Amino acid sequence: MEKKILFKYIDDPNQVDIDTYISHGGYKALEKVLKSMQPAQVIDEVKKSGLRGRGGAGFPAGMKWSFIPKDSPKPRYLVCNADESEPGTCKDRVLMERDPHGIVEGMAIAAFAIGSHQAYIYIRGEFVYPARMMEQAIASAYGKGMLGKNIFGSGYDLDMAVHTGGGAYICGEETALLNSLEGERGMSRIRPPFPAIEGLYACPTVVNNVETLASVPLIINNGAEWYASMGTEKSKGSKIFSLSGHVKRPGNYELEMGTPLSYLINDLGGGMLDGYQLKAIIPGGSSTPFLLPNQIDTPLDYESIAAAGSMLGSGAVIVIGDKTCMVWVIDRLIHFYKHESCGKCTPCREGTGWLLQLISRIEHGEGKPGDLEKIDSICDNIFGRTICPLGDAAVMPIQSALKLFRDEFQYHIDHKKCLVKSEFEFK
Amino acid sequence: MADGGNNITLTIDGREITVPKGTTVLEAAKKMGIEIPTFCWHPKLKPVGACRICYVEIEKMPKLQVSCATECMPGMVVHTDTEKVKQGRKAILEFILINHPLDCPTCDKGGECDLQDNTFAHGIDDSRFDFNKYRFIKDRKSTFDDVRLGPEIIRNQNRCILCYKCVRANKEIFGEYDLGVFQRGNLTEIDAAPGQQVDSLYSGNLPEICPVGALTNTDWRYKVRVWKAQQVKSICGYCADGCNLTLWKRRDKIFRSSSRRNDEIDEGWICDIGRYGYQIANAENRLTTPLIKKGNKQVTSTWDEAIGLIARKFKEIKDKKGGVCIGGMISPTLDLASLYAFSKYFRTVLHSNNVDFRNDYKMLAEKYGDTFGKMASLEFKIADIEKSDLILVIGSNLIKEHPIVNLRVRKTVTKFGASLYTLNPFATKSGDISTDEIIFNAGTLEALINGICVSLISQKLNASDVDVSNFGSMANPNTVSSASKITGISEERINALAMALGKAKNITLIVGEYIKASPLRELLSIALNNLTIIAGINKKGQIGFLYKSANSKGAEKLGVIPYPSPNLIGKMKEIWKYYPDSNGLAADRMIRAAKKEEMDAMFVIGANPIWAYPDGQFAKDGIEKLDFLVVADLFESETTEKADVVLPLSSWAEYAGDFINLEGRLQHFSAAIKPQNGSLPAFDIIGRITVEMDKPIFESVEQLNNEIKLLLAVLPEKAAQSLKLGEVKYSEEKISPDFSIPLFVTDDLHHYGHHTKEAKSLAAFGSEPYAEISPAMAEKLQLENTEMLRIESEVGKIILPVRISEILDNNVVVISRNFATTPVNILQMRKKRIDRVKLSKVED
């Protein structure tokens, strides 16, 4: 069901103001942590809550924090990943624009938990307004003594800064983000070493998504049990879903984990646009495999979506109506991934370019016999063989489409016209 | 399984191997002789796992793994040759080749291309790619694919496989940021940073490590197919680092030189001077015949006539006035045989001890046994720099003097975390990695060193077994605060450096040219000796008073100086059955003697004192007064102009020989080509003269080499370093208010000595003289880049275009001396420790 905890004050235009935020109980969690808790206790609390990373991979947040070596003499860094660029995803943007202090507070708590005195929020370059809101929030938090030296008289110091990206999807990948933050070219790094051991400036670093960090103050205020009481066995709490596509009411909706997909699409989203039948659903951002109409009752949680053959990802649900040609969809998607491939490793760099050329010619009715087999093989040569997940992200929707809608591709090749829009003739 | 935590045992292709922790699967496989293809892997660079050709299968891991970036783990079971691995490699090659132009017939890398080799070994002969290949064209008007990135580097992006080795090495190893990656995905390009050229001193390495023909040297392009060139083992003949080179030749012409990796010295990197410097051998304007001065003109002659004249004249002068009236200067870039033959000729035939290889040092000492000489003979190993946790560089523009030692220092700092302290009168390129870059007031180094010594003592960080109770009375200044006042370096920084020296476990001290070339070198050496004793550097680390030229150390070891060590003299006497009694004159004393008309003749080989001696007017006056001057050189020079006989000399690439590098390492080089243009190697010239004088000093080069072996076997005297503290009193220099700005004359970054301007590629980096000043100074003088600057000293005046330096930040002017048009040394005075000038703008 809809569960507005992150979104509790999302419609209050004054929530961006620090005084309003405080009057709504803001910065209480930070005060509690700094005055009465040890870093290890904070990590335990977040572990107990079952909070999982909201950026896409769903890695348990508390566990990630506990990987920071306790005895390293190097400085540690907390980095908030606000490079939200997965097509279909627009949840972090709303949080930054409308509840920036929730993120600042969450970052401060996380920084304390890992023993960091410098936190960065890396914001997608196109997000000019969200970046401004974050900068304002950080400045007013400094003004109130909630950042800077000796916060709440606890002796704990923390500096926080906004860094905006240059506009590359790859910089949402955590190691590429760290390179970009260092002033290097945004290209992913080979792992190991993982960021927890050698991250920003080769120092121990935690990179968390905006939504993950924004959830932290709620867990501290209300307790891990309260958070863990929501959701399913392995997917706790609530999550924001960005609904888009051929539905009547697209938008961001916060749901308890495990809520059926049909509730989001039909009840909150108002169902399909008039004259459209449901054809396919992308459940977790453009890189996740398609679900079919008969899977519409799948609960929205990590394990159920995985069992259905896809991934919950960032929670970007893209609904595709029956008048849509899947070849066209894939052509659009591979264009995006080809454009965003950073160029570091061979399979992704060369493979996405070649896939685009092949899919594009099929889309335009110039496909040749054997093209689909070639695409299958190229996808196999990319999947699991790249440095970072961008390669996988590029081929998963293609592999899924070729499995579920292969006839549409074959029709384009065989008949030089579209199966879906049969009235349309290629020149 | 793990053994003691430091070794790891794993299985590769069914065989067990034990390797140190941290070894990658690729390295372990290489050790076992298992070949795994690579493109982006390089033994000296951090792995990036970009090309992904080095896939292996590791049990319990579902995906293919890149062996270059996977660390060996205990019990790992690796397969390098399964069907899955082969399929993975084929797929990578297919990807790499889809947009590769396959223009092998016109590509210079053909025959030594990793892409050719790996495709041959692991690829398929067909492609499933049926689109037009993408072509990078920089300039729409141009139909060519080649883009010039720097004076010597051409890029063809179509061929690039994006292994990023060039960009990585440039950053990681050379500390340069002039090359970058642009665009994204399969449009990614390697290019020069905006507004910059790829023209660092190490830029020539970039084409060498390029696995394909994407980066090529203009030097080598389109000249020879690599499989038709012969490779000759050589050693660089410029600086004293002693990099190992391969010279590539065909039909008695050299086409390129490349690194012949020696991990003890160069680790596979060479500087551009070593890379392009060979071009002097095939340069067009080499001297081709001996010249003899008739009247006021030098006219072409023959070897027989010239040798006959030299023999006759030298004999005449020796018989009439004695050998002491003949002086000999020889370049320390010549081989051991030539240096030795020169010394033997002077001592046993001319009965003169006037031989010297130090032709550009002011005011050399007149007797054996100075502290400077002792310090310079200490052992130093380039590879041992890596053991240090603190490196102290004093009075050296390291990248300029020792480009490859500089790389080892960089590596030790950036890779192993050592701290670097540099003490110089102006900023150098080492500044970016220095813990503290100390720029002291020119001419106050001994005060600074005293300050550091005093600070060590007062912080109780001095070596415990040294009696320092009297040091206060031996030193002036003897407090940190007075040293701070004199040198302009704050007390905190002096104390911090002393603290770091005291705490360091292993120190490398590198002392450079500014000390060795200074007339106060003895005082400075004593000061440095004090520092090494008080800080205990002699017991924890190494001291490098590094020699400058390819064979300076050899010249020193063979005693090509007026006053060799008694042991060496003893050995010479034993071999030669003779040794002259007369006192010898050092290079600058010879010039002084000539000026006073106490010297009649001089024999100069490979040196150019009129150009190099740091008092141009003095050198010219002296040499012009000589009755008879013989100069052997590759090219016409300022000194050959004055000669009565000019002899064409061979470069080191034209004969076989040996150099001793700054570490004391004897290295043999083979002859790449025959002596060019009728030139002769120096030992041959000397041999012919002695035959003509009826006093042959050797019958064969073997005989020379055997005698050299005997001399080199003479052990340096025990306890070479004096362990006694010496007196160091700083006395303030009188500075004329008119001429107050310190002048430093140096080699241009891409030049070395007076020959390299004849190497076309090096001239492409710079062929015009310039004066470097700081931005603040430029502003004060209202000068923009390339505007003309007048530089006046008490004795001379020159006008040069100005270059506003990116790194200089104090009131000095630095001038490169390598260019023919400007005799920079006319500004210098031999008795001044620091040459000082005044600067003014030249109005149009």
C-alpha cells in the first residue's frame, strides 16, 4: 500500500526551509546519534532495520558501512550518489528538491557511523535546481551548527560539499563517480579494491544513494524495529517508485515494499491510457528485463521481482502499451547505452556501437537474415565481461526483448515492415 | 595454500606455483611460461583491466576474469586455455577489429604490433561486421587520419585500441598531464590537452609503449620496415644515468633508438635526448675532412697532413718548452678507451699532467684529496632509491640533469610514499611531488645546511656516535634563526626538514650541478659532509654527488684529471713505467695559463670550452692566445672556429666501447654503424698521432682495454668519506644593487651539451634560445611571453625573447645555453659563485 514516510512532508513547500524541517522533527535523529550513540551502534541499528541500497543493486546499507576498516590511519569519506540518470528514474530529484535536509541529516548520520569528517554529494550535472536546493540546505545546516565544527557540542566535526557532475550516465556507477569527484575522467575502476578499502583518493569510502541516506534519520528516530516491520522478509521499509509510460497518472509514489505492481499501475497510476492495452512493464529502470501483463500482480520487492525474471533496480516502472513496437523501444534504449558507454573496456565500448548499428537497421527495415543471431551472440560477449555493470545494463533489455518479442524483430527483417504498426511502410 | 602469509600457492593449467602475495594471475602465469595475450597490461603500470583480452577461467567464479587485475589467492584453480577462454578472447579481438582500419601495409607498427600478433595467435580470419568502419577525421578539410600531438608524435585515432597505456604512463610514471582522453564510447579519442602539445621530456616513450600504430614518432615513420632493420645494443651517450638503448639500423644508417629495458637503471623508459640524440650520427652538417688553418682560413686537408702537423707541432713545443705548456681537454661523453688513451698520451708522450674532463666548472681545485672529490666517489645505486623513505635533493634540477634518476625518485614518492625535500635556488619540476620545495636565496646554501645541522642537534636527532659539541664554533650561522634570516626559509621549515631527516629510516641524498659547478664547491661539500654525518645519512642510505655525463665517472676512475689519487698514480706508473712529475692544471687553470701566455698549445676532443666555460670572454681570450689549437669534434663549434687543426670526430654510435654510469656501472656498447663522413673515434686519432711521433702507446684496442681493467681495479681508498666535521662559515656576498638578479645557465629541457641542436627531432622541441622568468617578474618588467628581454651583467649583455615560466616563482632568470645564436656564457664570471644580472624590457 502507499506508505508516505520519506514523502511525509513532500507536498509542504516550506519543508526545504530548515526551520520548518526542524519543526517537523528534523535533525533530532542526528542529535540523538551524536549525543547518545556510538558509531557501531548506528551501524547496528541500520543493519537491524534491513535497509537496502536504493540505487539499484539493493546491497544492505548497514553491511556496506561495516566494511570500512576500523584501524585505517587514512581519512574516510562519505559520498552521496545523486547522479540519478537511469532512464525512468526521478525519485532522488524530488527528494533533493523538496526535502533536502532529510538527505543532509542522513548523510551526517552515515558519516558519523563510518568515522568520516568529509562528506560529498555528487549531483548529476543536469540537476541544476536540485543542486541549488542541496547547497542551500547545507549552508543553512552550517548556519545552525548542524554541520561544521563540534556539531551539537558533541566534539564531532563534519564538512559537507556539493559536487555536480559533467553529464555522464556512467558517473552514477560508484567507482566512476569517485574518479569524477577526484577530477579525473568518469570511468569505472576495476574492483577489488572496493571503495570501502580504496575509494575516494584511495581512502576508505562509502557511496550511498540519496534515497538510502534519506531513510536513515527515519530509522534512527523510529527505531529499526519500526522500519523492519514494513515490507517483506528480505525487503524492508518503503520505497519510492517512479511510474511512467502509458498510464493515466505517472509520477513518484512511495509504497511499502511488497505492494503488488498492479496496485501501483492501476490504483495509483489510474491504469492504462485510454485505448491502450498493457504490453510490457520495465520494473526497475531501463536496464532491467521486461515483465509481461500476466506478471502484473508481482509484489514490488527485491526477491519477488527477481523471481519473476527481472530486477527491482532503482524502482523506475515504465509501462508499455500495446501500440508500441518493441524494436523501436530497444532501438531507443541501445542508442542511450551506446551514447553513455564510457569507452574504457572493449566489450561495452565496441559492442554497444555494433548493437546500435544492427538494431537500428532492423528498426528501419534494413535488417538481414542472421542479424538476430548476431545480436544474441554480441550480447553474450558483453554480458558479464565488462568492468562495470553498464555493459550488463545495455544488453539485459535487448536479451529480454529478443526472448519475449522475437517475432516483432523477425517481422521487421522478413517483411521490411512493422508488426505492431502494420500500416507503416518503410521507404 | 597460504604460507606464512607472504606466499600463495595456486594452480594454473594443472600445475602448482607459489608466488608472493600481491602477484596477479597474469604475472604468475608468465612466470610459468604460460602465454596470456595482453594489450593494456604493462609491467610498470597499475592494471586497469580495460582491453579484457587476458581472460582466464577461475574455478568457483562464474564469469571470465581478467588475469592482469586478478590477484592470486590461496588455492585458486586457474585455466588459461579452455574453450570459454578462447571464445572470450576471440570475441574481444572481433570487437577491437570492427573499427580498426587494418591498414597494416602502411602502418609503421607492422611487424611489432600487439594487435597483429594477438590476432595471429588468437583471432579469426573473418569478421561478422558488415558496416562501414568509423573513421576519425580531426579536421573536415583534411582527408588524412594523422594528427600531430607534439613535435615528434603523430596520432592516428583509427588505429587506436584504447588501452590507455600512453595516458596512464604519462600520468603515473612521468607526472605529465599533457595527454588526455576525450569523447566517449567508441568515439573516444586520445588527444593533447586543450591548448597543449605533448612535448614533455619523456614524450618519446608514448609511441614506444603504444601496442598498435596509433602513436608514432615522426623520427621513424615511413623509413624502414622493422623486420628489415638490424638491432644493435647500445648505451646512451649523453647523461650519466646510462640508459640501455637499442639502435635500429639499416645499410649503415641509424633510424631510431628505443629502450632496452634494464630494471636496475631505466626500467624501460628513456628520455627524448636518449631517444633522438642518435640523429647527430647521421646529421648532414658533420665535419667531413680535417681542416688546417692556413693564414686566417681553415682549408680542407687530409688525415695524413693533419696528423703529421699535430705530431710535429706538439713535439716541437714539448721539446722547446716542456709538456706543461700543452693542455688537454676531453669530453666526458667519450668512451673509456678514448679517455684512457688521451691521459696516457699526455702523460707518457707529452709528459704533461694537464688533462681534464671537467670543461664547464668554475675554479677547480689544484690538488688531490678535497672533500668534493671524496664525496663524488661514494657509491650510489639508482635502484636503491626505492629503499628510501626520504629523498633529499640539493642543488639539482633533477629532471634536467638526470631524467631517469628523476623517474625513480618520482616512483619512490608516488608509488611507495617516500617524502621528497628539494633545496634549490629556484623552483624545479620536482615541486609537484615534494613534501617541501625549499627555494632559498641564491648563494646561501651553506647557511641553510648549517641551519639544518643545528636544528638536528638542538632537536636531539643527530647521529648518536658523532661528537657535535664543537659544531657551534665551527659553523656560521650556528642558530636556526640566523640561518632562517640569511636563507629566507622559515625556522619552522628548517626544523621540519631536520625532524624528517632525523626520523627517516633510509635516506637518499642527491647533490646536483649547482654545487659541483660552483667555485665554492669545496665549502659546500664540507657543509654537505657535515650534514650527512650529523643526520647519519652515511649510515642510513646513500649519498649521490651525481656525475653529469655518460662517462664522467669513467673519466674520474681513470684519472683523467690533473691530480689523480696516489693509488691510481701508482698503478699508472706500474703500467706505463713512467709518470710525469709536473703539477697538472685543471681545465679552468689551463685557460688561465693560456691567457697569461704560459700555455702554448691545447688539444681539445669533443669539448667546446668557448661555449661551455662559464666565463665566455675569459675562455675566448685564453684560447685565442694559444699558438696551436687542435680540436676534434663532430660539428663546427665556437671552439673549432679558433683551431689551427680541426679533426672530424666519430659519435659513440660509430664505434664500440664502454661507459661507466653514475653508479660506477661499466656498460659496453656496440658499434651501430661505421665511422661516418671520414671521421675517426678519439682513441684512433690519438693512436695515429702517437705513431706519427714514433711513440705508439697501444697496439690494439684490446691492449687499451686490458690496461683500463687494471686501472679500474684500483680500489678507492678506504673510508672514502671524511667522517670529521669541518668548518663552514657563511660570508655574505657583496651584491651590486645594479646587478642583483641571480642568473642560472642550464641546458634546455630537450638538449644536452653542444651537439644535440644538430639532432633534427630535438631541434623540433626547441631551436631558439629564451630566458625564463617568473610571472611576477614579467609583470614587474611589463613583459609578455616572447617579448624581448635585455640581460646585462657586469661583463656582457644579451637580448633574448622571454618565456614566462609556469613554475618559477622567485627573482631569478634561467637561460638555456644550447643554441648557437646566443653565447650565454659571456654574462658569466669565473670567480663569482652566483652570476648576477639586471633585466630590462627592450622597447621596439
